Amino acid sequence: MERPAGLQAEPVATLTTAMTAGAGLLLGLVLIVLVLALFGRPRWRERIGRERTVIILGIGLPVLVLSALLIWGLSLTASLVWPKPTDPLRIRVTGKQWWWDVAYLGGARPRTANEIVIPTGRMAELELESSDVIHSFWVPRLSGKVDMIPGHSNRIYLQARQPGTYLGQCAEYCGGPHALMKFRVIALPPDQYAAWEARQATPALPPRTAAAVRGQSLFLGSACMVCHAVRGTPAAGKVGPDLTHVGSRSTIGAALMPNNVGTLAAWIADTQHIKPGNRMPAFTMPPQDLIALATYLDELE
Amino acid sequence: MSRARQEEAAFRKALENLPDKMPRPLGELEQLKKVWEPPKGWRALSAVNNSYIGTFYTGAALLFFILGGVLALIMRTQLAAPMAEVVSQETYNQLFTMHGTIMMFLFAVPAVESLGVLLLPQMLAARDLPFPRLSAFAFWAYLFGGLAFYCSLFFKVAPDGGWFMYPPLTSAEYSPGINADFWLLGIGFIEISAIAGAIEIVVGILRTRTPGMTLANLPVFAWAMLVFAAMVILGFPAIILGTALLEIERTFDWPFFISHRGGDPMLWQHLFWFFGHPEVYIIFLPAAGLMSMIIPMVARARLVAYPLVILALITTGTLAFGVWVHHMYATGIPAMSVSFFSAASMMVSVPAGIQIFAWIATLATGRVKWTVPALFSVAFLITFTMGGLTGVMVAMVPFDWQAHDTHFVVAHLHYVLIGGMVFPLFAAIYTWIPMISNRPLSEKLGRWVFGLIVGGFHVAFLVMHWTGLRGMPRRVFTYPDGLGLNDFNLISTIGAYMIGAGVLLFLFDLARNFRFAPADGEVGNVYGAGTLEWLPSDNYGFRSLPYVTSREPLWDRPELSDEVEKGQWFLPGTPTNARETIVGSPIGSIPQYLMRLPGPGWDHFLAAIATAAFFLMLTVQLYWWSIPFGVAAIAFVFRWVWELDPGRTHDPVEVGGGLKLPVYATGPRSHAWWAVAVLNIVLAMIFACLVFSYFFLWSNQPGGWTPYAVPQPSLASGLVVLGLYLIGIILMAFANHLMGRGSTPATVPLAVGAVLALIAAVAVDTAALAATGLEAKDSGYGAVVYMFQLLEASLGFTLLLMVGFVVARWLGGRLHPERRLAFDCTRQLFYYAAGQGLITFLLLRLFPLVSA
């Protein structure tokens, strides 16, 4: 298994190692008995060729091994499902074709997309929902996966030990570019997290550069604002990701590409080629407009 | 003395005279050959004999194995390198959906069913299965339906929702094209064909074994097929209902699975996996049965612990219905439930362990001859053990939360399905081809085939466990560079091509050496097996049907072949100058009557084409065109069944040793009555799944049905409905009473009246519901309530056709108190339908009141 980095992944990694070793031992046992049965001395073959072999190795052994394993599995299941956290960080993540809407339910209630920032050392309690089809939330190094099902609200707990960036992705096939529905969990030390949260909660700052000013007027004067919200401006669309602080995110397109002016421009102009089937139409516009729009977005930090 | 005692006594007495060493009358063999003469040339399409249909069937299953395998190779090519662009994302999504669907529904289930059709009559020494035209119909329907389904790929309208087709992704909103309809109608239709085959197999195994073959002497493969057929009968109804619900939702907007309208997408998952998990064992158990035949053959030793192995088959079949939730651990189901299913899933490894060590013990007692079947058997043992061990791993809930929906699971399922089913299938093909071909397959090439397929398999799938644990989900058309996935994926692709090369070599060998010759010149028992299918045979099966007292009669009585071939056992000729086989009691196989079997014909063939065309027209939304095909299908079926139930054409005939058997049976002894009984179980399971759906949707509504079920239909309408059902039952019972007393003319109108009363009951009940303002589109409640009515109405429609047939037979002089199967089958289905109607009525009227 991928090197675990979270409280919920560690015991499962231990279990995986133990089970892999156990499976290897059992396979070895079966192979030895099989080789003895095929090529062993008559005395051995005579011993193996009895009904007693079937009862001892076929019934006795599995019952013994599985009972032990089951006890381990059940107690671990219980501890993962009911971790009883004190003061968890509550976040609602909604799966959408093919991106992740992230709404913090406590503190300054920031809202972002495709990037979940959590503090190290504190448990995050995620409410997992879906607004269209079934998705599944999975950050292999932090925890197992939980499905996001329309009409149901599921729960997952994450707690990272170390600061770092952990890759996540949709694990339940959700049509079209399911393969490209990724996200990141970024664990920050508590103080950095607090600063991040405070910044995210503020409305967008007015554009600073001339290009960005032009970009903003393009943004607000076009179809962009029908789907996207930028708090602090009239743009309040709810279909696509909240872009208030899009410039502060490390990736775009659901963790598909690094985030910079170039990739933003490429995404706007060529989104259907980069991520075929996604819900955003491609926009054709003169290159200078495209750069201005991308610059505006890039400055939304 | 009871009839059963009399039959047993007569049978024992006959056995004293057998084998009958007297020379057989001149011309007897020629006559037998003549009535079993297969149609020649293109007319072979009209054949119904099991060796023909079984071979066609196996061939078609192999064709779909190759067609599905080609798709896998395209996918592996796309995944050979990160961010490759061999196929587009849309194509890839269609490829994996089609690959899974084809391998499960068009290859694996038909392949094991086809081996049943091919091998069971020989293993049981029956001349044929009891419903030859039904298996032929099932085969042709599957072939035409399957090919049409596959062709959807070429028009870029193939299903793309994954082989388990989870809504809402597959709903009209998120999959508006006809892609999903191809899956729902195509697969729904092929499931019906699988059920037809299962009915054939159950009745065949229980009723047409050679005289005196007890269940304790039943070959393990027949036991496995019995469990297989029972599982198809109990498991497939869930998916039939599921596909019907989803198709109805897509077409008529009844929101069964739409959560914000009172449906629930989880309902699909429960219905799907209640079928889907047993499906895995439906595929595996027959293969395990094959192994329990082949391993003793290659080891030249009797199977160790036969009773435990049979017990293991039955236990696996039973447990299979209690583990479906282990496909749903990640759906947020409460921890208590997943823990229960985790424990149940682990229990499945006990019967698996029994079988594995029984096979190893058998190998130890014998001396293995390293033929190709032996090589594939050992590969199976090792590979299946590995798949079983990873199966235990994914049965552990916390581990599954990591491994679920990743390539780890892809690896696991291929270990159990390819290791557990495809390897045994290859062993079986090498083993039994000498039974139907006049040349065996090449042992030399076979070793290469074995090496490439088994070696390639482990190259392809062993590393895939790590691919998955490193975070690669399944069903992704590509993966990014730099995550450490490149090498693993490339290795898997190389392995896949090795498998492809092995299969290609196998096909070459097949083309070179396979010469279909079921009648004469077949190579025969090259491996020295001990079971009955290796008796000398012809189109009629065996010259005479032997009495057996052990599980490997050919090892225990070397002279048996000679006796059988000389006609010294039962039924050495054709006493009625027609195709026949002996029908016996289900447990001891004490002969009860001689069944006359149909010969070649076109009606079932044309009915299959028309049925496939009917479903195809529905799928491509040419609704008007579907009508003539639907009518044609019904018409051909009617022509086919018109000749059935010939009545008491002969007085009891002698079948050997002085045993006289009637040539006709009616009522609960007849094979037809058994088939309808099995069909009723299928219908009851569909109904039970709908009842489950009702309670499932109810339990997920915040206020139960209270907000929906107001107002309730009037009490008066309820009394009318109840009255109509009761009147129907009384009329039918009275019709039966009159029939028993010999009065046909009075019976028929009463039966018609009974069916009309039932239809009126459904109509009044539906109208009363509609009068309350409830609409199916309104809510999950409305949808499920009207679905009950629709299900009952479809039974009413079927009964109307059947009772019309009864009337036609009466008018045609083919119905009287001794020749009454058409009436009996209609009556049996009617009672079932009336029972289901009454339960529906009480449930829908009372439960909303009680639960409020």
C-alpha cells in the first residue's frame, strides 16, 4: 500500500501488510501440500490422500485463521467508523460531474473547489454528498474511500500527521472524464491553516493590474458569471467551482494541471480537449482577451 | 401398494433380467438411428439434439470470449503508457462496459450452461434433455441477441455505464442516449434465455437420469449444475426486475432510483448485487464441478471426500445469497450490517477450502499423467487459491475501503474468474473434445497454449494488485505519469498480449483438429475417464441406458460399454418409433414413464429470431416495428407448443427386462408440470424482489408512506377486487373439478372466466388507485405501487394467451380429461398469479394504514 500519512490509513496499512504476509504463508502451505501430493514419497501422498486432510486443512484451518482475522477486522471497522473526535473540522464535500465542491461548515466558512486544506493534528469530519451521480471520495494515503450518493449523506474522517499534499480522486465510475476527476488534500500546520482560512473567507480583492481589470470586466460581461461565483463581485453562479480565490489553488481542472496564467488560458479556450465532456463549454476569444481573463483569475488569490 | 412402490418393485424385477444377453431384433438399431437422424447441410440449423445445440452453444460462448477479449486487448494497449491516446475516453468507457458485460453475460454464464447441455445427457445417460426445443430456442435467442448487442459498438452507441450500470449515471438524465437501453433490454432478454436453460437443466437432472442412478451416484458436475440452475432461478429474477425498473424509469419517468423524487439509487445496488454476487458462483460452481470430474480423470483416482464436496457446492450456493453487500462496503451502509456481511463473506472460504484440499488429496491418491487438462487443472488450483486469498482480504471491511474500485479488485476478480472458470473451461475443452470430434486437440500445441495463457495471465494480473494499492482506480482511461504506475501497467499489457497469443494458438489448433462428428468416428475416451459420457455413443446418445451402482461405472464394470453398445440395458430401441427418453423419480430415478421427445423443427428457431428482433426494435425505439415481431414470436411459440402433449398415443410399452412404462403422464408427475413449477419460483422471486423494493423505498422516506398514500382507494373498490380474485379462484377450482370428472366442454368457459376475473381484478384495483390521484411519475411510492399492478397485469396478459391456447386446443380436439397439460399448466400459473394478486392487494391497501 501507498505509504500511509494519516491516522485512518495507518492501521489499514498494518492490516494490509499482515494479510499479505498471511496470504503468502497460506499460499506457500497449499503449494507445499500440492507438490507433496504430486511428487512426494508414497508415504506422504498416502497421508495427504485422505478425507482427514480435507477436514483439517480445508475446514479447520480456514475457520481458525478467519475467526482471528474477523475479530481484528470488526474492531478496526468500529474504530474507523466511530472515532469520537472532539471538535472536528467540519467540511461538506459535494461530488459533481467531474469536480469537487468544498464548503467549510465551521469557522469563517470558506468555500473552495478541488482542494481541501486541513490542519495537521486535528480531525476533519467530511460530509460527503453528491448533486448528480454517484462518486467516491478517496485519498489513499489518508483514508479508505466512501461513496457520495445522491440523497444520502455519508461521513469520512481524515487526520494527517505531517504537513503535505495528498492526492485524491474519484473512485466510483461517474461517466465521461471520471479518470480526470481528481483533487488534493493539503495538510498545513495549524497556524498556517488558520491564516489560510482567514484569507479564504474574505471576498475577492479588486484587480490590481490593468490586464486584470480588463479581465474582470470580460468575466462579468460574459457567460462566466452564469456558472461561477466570485464573492465581492456580482458573479454568483452556482454551477461551476467558486472562483473567489482560484489563484490561490495549486491546480485547475480538478487537479489536472498546475495553476498559472498559461494553463488558465488554455483551460478557458480548450477545455473540451483537455477534459472531454466536462460541463464547461470552450470560449473562443481574441488572444489578448484570453490572457486578460486568465490574469484576472490568476490574481484572485 | 402405492404407485411409487409398484414402480420400484417393477423396476427391481426388471433389473433381475438385465443385462439381457439375447440378441436384439433385426432392424432395431437402424430404426433408432433413423428417428435420431440429424438434419443435414443448412438444415442443421433446425437441429434440437443436445450434441448439436450444446456444440453450437459452446462455440458461440467461445466466440463471445474472443470478442470480449479483443476489447480487453484494446484497453490494455491504451493503458500501456501514461496519457496514451489509442482510444478516446468515450470509446474506453464503452470498452470496459462491454468487456465486463460480454464476459459475464455472453461468455461465462452461456459457456457453463452450454457445457451442461452438451455433457449432462451423456453423463446421466439420457437420450436428450427434456425440452430440446427450449434449449435450442434459448441458444438462438442468445446468439442473435448477443450479436446485435455487440454490434452497438460499431455504431458508437454501446452501453457506457459500467457493467453494473449504477443509476443515476445510467438514468435518462445522465445517459440520455440509447446506449443504456442496449444494456437493459439486451441483457434483460439474455437473462430470460439463461433462465430457460436453467429450467431445462433442473428438470433434466432431476427427472431424466438413467434408471436407478441415485443422487448419491450423481456425477459432481451434475450436482454443480443443479446448484447452478437453482441459483440462476433464485438470483436472476433480481436483475430482471432491476433492469425492468430502470428501463421503465428511463422510458416513462417512474422515479424508482431518483432520490429527490422519493426513489433511491441504492435500491439498484441491492437488486443488482443480490443477483451479481450469486452470479460469480453461478459461473464458478459449474467450473468447480468440472474440476471434480477432470482431476479424478487425470489422477486416475476417485474423488476424495465426495460427500463433503457436494456439501461444499450446496453451501457455497446458499451463502452466495447472503454476501451481496460486500460489494457495497463503501456506500455508507451502517457498520453493523457491513460487519455481518464481512463475516458471511469469509465463511465462503470454508467450502472453497474443502474443495481445494479434496482436489489435492485426490491428486495424492492417484498418479497424474501430465496431459493438457492436468496442466490446466493444477494452474486452476494455484490461481484460484490466490484469488481466494485476495478474496478474504477484500472481505475485510477496512482493507476493502482502500482496495474497493481499484485495480486490486480488478486483479482479484480476474484471479477468481479466469483462474476459477476459464482455466477449468480449457481443461474441459481439451477433455471432452474427443467426445464430439474425430480428432483430439494437439497435446504439443496444447502445452504452448497452456504456457502462454497461464503465464500471460499471471504476468498481466499479479502486478495489478500493486497497481491498485498504489492508487489506480478501475475504469480510468488513462493515468498520469510520475505516480509509479507506468511499469506495472506495461507489464500487465505484455501479459494480456501473451494471453491473446495463447488463445490465438488455441484457435489455430481448433481449426486444424476439431472435426465435429458426434455420431461416428469420434475419438472417444483418450484420457481413460470413468463416467458415463464415455460410453460409445451416436446421435441417439447410448444404444441402451445402463443401470449404474457407482460414480465411475466405467472403471468398476469394464464390460459395461459392451453391454450398452449391444443394447442389453434399458430402452435399446424406439418402442414408439419416435425420439424418447425415460423419465424417473427425482431422488432414486425409478422409471415412471417414457417421454417422447420432439425432433428437428423451425418454429423455435423462428421464434428466437422474432424475439431477438422484437427486443432490438424496442431498443432502437422503432416501437411500431416491434409489434409485428412480438406477434410473430408469440405465433411461432404457439405453433411449437401446438404439437406438444400428444396424449395417450400408445399403450404402455416394454423398455427392457420386461419393464412396461406408460408413454404419457399428466399432472405433478409430468415434466411439463415441473417446468411450470420452476417458472413459478422465478416469478415468485421477481415478486419478492419487488416487495423488497417497496419496503426499501419506504424505509428510506422520512415520513414513510404517510405523505404519499393519502387518500386511500375506497373500501368498496377493495371489496370488488377481493371478490374478483376469489371468484377467479373458485371458477378455476371448479373447472378443475369438472375436468377431473371428465367434462371438458364445461371446463373451458370456466377457465376463461377465471382468467377474465383476474384481469378485471387488476383493472379495478389499478383504476381505484388512479382515482385517488396517485400517479406513477409522482414519487417512488407511486412508481412502485403501479409496478405491482404492471407485474400482475403482465401475468394476466400471459394467462390470457394461455387460456386462449386452451380454447384453441379444445376446439381442435386436443384437450380432454386425459390430455390436459395445457389446462394444467394454465391452472398452475393462474393459482400463482391469483396468490400474487391477493398479496399485492393486501400489501398495498393495508401497509400504508398500518405504518401510518
